[in-house]
Amino acid sequence: MPENLIALRDRREEVIAALTEHFSKDVLDLDEFDRRIDLAHRAVSVAELDTLVTDLAPIPAATALAKPAAPTLALDRFAEYKRYLCIMGGVDKKGRWTVPRKLRVVAFWGGAQLDFREADFAPGVTELRVTCVMGGCHIIVPPWLAVEIDGIAIMGGFDEMERGHGSPDPDRALLRVRGLCVMGGFSCETRLPGESGRQARKRIKRELKALEPGSQRALTDGKRER
């Protein structure tokens, strides 16, 4: 009998929040954090999730990282469609905002940056369609958001990433990105809430230095291939 999806979803969010907090306190290094986050997304039972935190000390409630808040308003607040058109200009979306179920970004000699770390997502799949022509689009996502990215680049670049649920979960958000870049680029970056790009780079550099020379080289090569 399939395990209760609501219980599985709630436990997954609790485990990811705990892993993120331990990572921010340098209990877990970057490699181990990424490994456990990936396993958490792919877990199909509460027992599998529990094994990811059994060796970690409990976090006091006062300092524990709060898991993403569930939507408190009706689901109809999520618009069906929104478009950002950047022609020799740009858009910068950040902070607390509601993501429509379908989002379209077109950048022509312009750029767009979408920060999803504090955004509210509707349950299920949210679609982001990106077209960059001599322009670019950069998105920032939190560690607990499942992401699928697939695109085509012509004389440009398209950063691809696969960080899904492991098994379909209609009650949990999934950001699915599809697009085309012609002499332009698309990139995706994972950051902790409130963390700047500089802080993220310093944190990653610190974690890389803590690794053995062979592991550091392998991890660096892996990042370059993304």
C-alpha cells in the first residue's frame, strides 16, 4: 500500500530544512549536503528520509530553520500565466512573491533575474519557458525546490539541472524549465535564503578547501560540466 503522500511530503520538507540548517552551521560539507539533498528528493518512504538525519544532532527549536510555509490562501491566487518581456532592458523579481502556474520570459538584448527562494508555488508542476536572443536569464532556487531544466543553446549556453522528486508528488512544487538561447544564456544557481552570491561563492570555496585534493578536483570538474 502506497505510503501517505502528505506524511511523506511533510517529512521530506522537515529533513531538507534540517540538512540545510546543519550545512549552514558547517556540520555538513558541500559534497555531503548535495548528496543528502538529492537522496531526500528521491526518497519514496519516511524511513528513507529518517536515515538521512539519524547521525545529526537535533537542532534547538529556537534556531531551527523553518520549512517553507504552506500556502495559506486559496489556490486560485496562483495566476495561470504571466510574461516578462525584456527588450534592451531587464527585470529583477525577488523577495516574497507568488509564482504563476505558467511563466514566460523573453530576453532580447536584455536580461531577467528571478529569485525563487522566498516565492510561493502552487502544488504540482510550475512551467517556466525561456527564450534568450542576445540576452540572458538567471534564476536562483532554494535547496528544497525540485527542479528540472532542459534547453537548447545556439552560439550560447543553457545550464541544465535535474533535481526531481524521485517519485511524482502532486502536493509538492516542481519547477520545470524549458527554453532556447540564441547567442544568449540561461543559468540556474542554488543559494540558501538570504545568502548573497558572494557569500555563496565564499562558502563553496571554503567547502572545497576542506576536501581532499582528488575530491576537490573531481567536484570542481563536475561543476564546470553543468
